Amino acid sequence: MPESQLIYDRYHLTMGNFAITERANIREKQLADLNAVFYLAQRKKIFAPCVGHERLLESLTAKNLGRPRLRFLEADKANLALIAQRLASFSYPFRIRCVRPGTIIFAGEPFVDIEGPFVETQMAEILFEHAFDEPITTAGNALAMRLEAGDRWLSDFSLRRNGNLERACEVAKYAYIGGFDDTSNMEAAYRMDINPVGTMAHFLVQAFSQWGLGQEDKHFEQLVFERWLDAHLKGTTLLVDTISTRTGVIHAIKAALSSPSRKQALKLVRIDSAKDLKSLIEDCHWTRRMLDANGLTETGIIITGDMDAEKIRELVAAAPFIYGFGVGTKLAAETVVAGVIFKLCEIDYFPTMKLSAEEKKKTIAGKVQIFRCENKEGIYVMDIITTADEPNPSTERKRYRDLPEFSKSSPLLSNFWGAEGSSPKMPTIEEQRTFVKEQVQKFGGKQGLYNYPVVFSPNLRDRINSIGRRLQEDPHLKEGIVTIEG
């Protein structure tokens, strides 16, 4: 097992060093040893599957820091010897609750909390954010695209855009859980038993651009397509926009019609570029009419080229006959990240919170539970975030009479990791993928997910308001300083 690395921001270490010597409660206990609870939520995705649990487990079972890194801390200008000594025997003394892998979560909902001694727990921030931020981002993007694509095919073409192979394999995995059908990443396909797909690049057509000039009665692009079809008689895709989409479609049709086996081999034509979305839609309709007019009614059209959920939605609405989409850049490279946050909500068994002028940046006070409520038909109708010690809302319906009717509510946060180091059994990616599909149905599909209510219980709302007022109380605020107007 490799040595652990310094997966800390410097402030985790300076705060940890400080906490070891400071007293921070009325009983004069060391801040370092006070029981602390932090929670994680994501701010920027309306909804997304919660994935990344196995990355968290891998981090939780890593070795302690070795002497070279400990010496590096001891030599720091802030004299981090105390925290270095503590890290030398780090034991991950945490109790962790989280939602089941694949659970669809909403912006602002705590999906994990971690409890333990303040000094170690606050230093877990990067570990947790790295575990969940990119996986949730990718799976959330994939699910949003799946909802727009309907039952059309979705392929992960992002390998070239993901920086390195390991990241690319992770992207393929989380895209698959979120609803994609396959991947062009052969290593990911091998590791996870995902169907591998792939067509051709423009440069293959270009490589034959001098072939046959002035010597053949066929254009070189048609010749390339014919040879490609001959080499892939079980079925293949032709990329048709190396010269222009309409020229390529004509050459693809002529190649397919040149023999029965070639016609049988042509399953899809792929369009990768257009001047703008309007032109792309026009090319799709023209291509469909051309294929049909020439007897290629079973040949589908797949679209690639900076696809995201919005473009997929517009293309499906304007050209519903499209067979599917290949997505690369917008899956995990050029995208808005989930924005996972790690916030203190309880210290020494007292609730605390962060206030902010921005409502969305205010945090939640104290440990909580989330209850997913469903109606008599089994459709999810809302999530209620409660204090951790409140009873199940389904047993106290009178307190929620102003909310949508529900007949059942189930807690989402459950024990995941204990201080004794127990390791849970992780579901497979197929099990997580199936779970995501099942939830989408229970949310009522796209409209249900985009309009799903998440509310605080009255008790939690009262606690947040009370703690917020207490944090701001300071009768001596302006004593001893010069104040200015405005």
C-alpha cells in the first residue's frame, strides 16, 4: 500500500496545530478533541446521483504519512510539529453516515456527514470533496443528458478530454451509472465490462485524400467508405463531415449502395460539426430524407460535437428521428462542477452554522436526517430535512399538513463507516445504474426531478433561526472602536 500524501490545504494543518494547544469550551477541553460534525452537500446541480463512495473508502484505508512528509511539516515556517506528531499515528477516527450509492440528491441537501475529533475531522475536507465532487458532476451531467435524450443512444466519447487515463476511466464509470450506454474508452470498457464503441476520425478520410485522383471514377471519400464498410461487415458507422456533411452523406450512400454487404454494414452516419444549431438541424433533416429516399431507412444518425443537455433537448425536439449522441467535452471537461462543500454543523454537541448575505451560502445548523416522502402510488413527492433526533415525518403527519400529501417517508442517511474502521460492501456499477433508473421513474421523470421540493422541518427551521440570532448577538459590538456611517 503506498504512503499517504498531504491531501490537505495548508489551513487544515495550521488550524490543526492551533487546535492542539487551544481550549475552546466552558470545560476547558482542547479544541482538537472536541466532537465535531461536518456535512457535505453540493450547490450547483439541481439534481445528481450521489456517487464516489468507493473513492472515499480508498482514502479512508490509506497508510499514515511517512517520515519524509512529516519532516516537511516539522520544518514549516509555522512550526507544524504538533500536527505532524498527530498525523504520524492517524487512525481515521470517524463515524460517517451517507446516502446509498446512486441516490439522486438535490442542491443543498446534506448527503454525507462525518463525526469525530475536531482536529482530524476538519482535515478530512479535501479527502471528501475529492471523493464526491467530480463523480457527482459527471453522473449529474449524464443523467441530465439521459433525461433529454429519452431512449436514444448515449455514448461517452470523452477519453481525449479528461487529462489522463485514470480520470477518463472514472468519467466513463460515472457517466454509465448516470445513464450512458457505452464508452469509446477501451481501458474503461475492459475494467468495467462496458460495451466499447468507436467509429473513425476525420484524419482517416484525410489520409486517403491523394488516393485515386485522376485515376478512378469514384471520389476518394467514397472509396474510403467502401473499404471501411468491407472491413466492418458486422456493422459500423461512417463519419460524414470531413469535407462537408452533404458531400459525405452522398458518398456514404453511394458506398453503401455499391454492394448488398456494404448496405447491410452501414448502421449509422455520424455528423460532428455544423455552422450553428440551426444548420445542424437542417443537415439532420436533409440527411434523413436522403437516406430514406435511397432505401437506407434502417440507417440511423448519431450526432457529436460539444453536445450537452441543452443541445440534446433542442435537437430531440427538432429532429426526433436522431438515433443517439456521442458526448465528449461537455461530460466532465468543460462543465459546471457540482460544487461539493464541507461545512461544520456541530461542535462539542452544540449546533453551529455559517451565516451569509447570500441565502444559498448559509449552512445548516446541527446534525440532520433527510426523509424522502412518497404518495400512495409510490411516487416521490418531496424531501424533508429534519433534525437528527426527530421522528419519521410519516408518524407526525399533522405537523406537515401544509405540505404535499404523502403516505410514507424513508430516511436517506445511514451508517457507512464506524470509528472501528468497518468497511461497507459497495454495490456494483450495474446495481447503481439500475437504482438510478428506478428512482427516475419514482420521481415521475424529468418534470418531477426539475420541480422537486426540498423543505426543512419546523424544528430544523426554528433551530436555524435561533442559532443565527445567537451568533449575531453582541451588545458590545461597537464599544472601543471608531465607527463610520454607511
